[in-house]
Amino acid sequence: MRQLLPAPPAQPATTPRPRKKRRLAVAVISDVHLGTYGCHAPELLRYLKSIRPNVLVLNGDIVDIWQFSKNYWPASHMRVVRYLAGLAAKGTKIYYLTGNHDELLRKFAGLKLGHFQLDNKLVLDLPHGRTWLFHGDVFDVTMRHARWLAKLGGQGYDLLILLNRLVNFGLQKIGRPKVALSKAIKNRVKSAVSLVSDFEQTAANIAADNDYRYVACGHIHQPEIKTLATPQGEVTYLNSGDWVENLTALEYTADAGWALYRYAADPRMAEPAETPDAPDAEELAADAGPAALLAGLLLEFKLK
């Protein structure tokens, strides 16, 4: 006679432990372009949640004031702003360095609010050498002599990114790999390649003249770490890339020095993300502190 064994007791549901964050001395991001169709805000938020930097440098064009519209400000973009405010409220030192798309903020250079500081440039004294950080648009001939043309180009670039997303959506439906239209166009235009090279060398030359070992820029959406020769000696040129096409950042630790982070190459980011429209417990807990910080910023910028 078969004896039926009692069913094993149901195991209590367990919630997955939060993944341990990577500790960094410095993290640098630039060219996020919040408020535009090309911005990869959900991916950026996942990256920010995966690290714990002592210093976070926002190296220009974080909010795209040139193309800012009240008609396009998704919840995912606001979540990035809220999370950054939460980091500052919890003790992360955040430097916001102005760029050309957020140049309106330059008149507030020198503003300090808790652990948040707004400025145009920054020098960090690090174990591997002094590092000079700034956005880099001062080297852009178009920016200096034809600002209206640069703004027009920015609008065209945003439309190209939107078109690229539509094209990739269609390609994904038929099982074809994605394409990067703007990157392909820039890489095939010899004058654009020459301008990038001139930009990098100019930054390195000026850094060497001022006894900086490293120079870190954004602006041209070309992530890079390379050593360049100058009349004053070698300088390491760094570029944090962007969160529109490349999804990259610069990271510094005392052990390894500077390294280039690529979101697409991070195996942790290949795992399914949380529901983008629902803030998780970490975000909700962080919201209480930065409320006063955000209110203060809005008051300072006369946006409230």
C-alpha cells in the first residue's frame, strides 16, 4: 500500500539581495542631454545605481537647455535628476561642470549647496597625477563664431537620433542588428575626424602647459583614453563620451587609475532591468533627503 507523504512546507518568498556596488574614487559622465529623445536615461540610472563614487563629476550637457521643452520630459529623466540629488544629500560630492547645451548655468558658477557644486572647470589632485576637467566646447570653432549654427546642428542631431531609434526598432523586428547612423556619418566625414584629432591635441597641449598629467573632456561624444605627445611632455587625454550613442563614463580608483566604462560591455547590465516606471525602495528612501536640495536649486536658478 502506497503511503502518501505530506507535501513539503512552502518556502517563504525571498527577495533578491541588492547587488553590491562598485566603489570608485571618481566617476565622470557627460553629454547626457536630459530632455531630448536621444537620452538613454534608464540605462544611465542603472549605471549610477551600480557604483558608489566618492566624487561624481557631471562634465557638461547633462540637461539640454538648448532643446528643453515642457512637452518632453519623461519620468525616466526626472528619476535621474532625483537620484543625483539623493546622492548629494547622502554625502557624495557632486561637481556639475557646465557645457554648451547647459551654458545658461554658467552665470551661477561657484554655487555650492551642500555636497553639490556648480562650476566651469575642476582640478583633482589624484595619486596618479593632477587631472584637469572641463567640458571642452571652448575649443569648438562653431561654438565660438556661429552659435546659431551650432544650435541648429544640435536640433538636427536630435532628429537623427530619433530617426535612428525608429530604424533600429524596425531592424529588431526583423532580427537584424542595430545601426548607429550618427556615428557612421561622423566616422566617414574626414573633416569631422580631423576636428576630433585637433580637439584632443589642443586639450593635451594646454594641459601640459599648466603641468596637468591628465585632461578630461566631453562635448565631442567620442569616448577615449590615450597618451598624447606635447612640446612639454606626454599628457593622458580622457573623454567620457556620452549617454546618447556610446553610453560611457570615466572611472578612477587609486589602484587602477583611470579607466573607460562601457555600458554595452558590462555583463551586469545585460540582465533584465526593473520596471522603469516604478521607483524601487532605494529611490523612494532617497527622495526624502533631496527634496530640500532640489527646492534650493530651483530657487537659485529662478526656475520655481
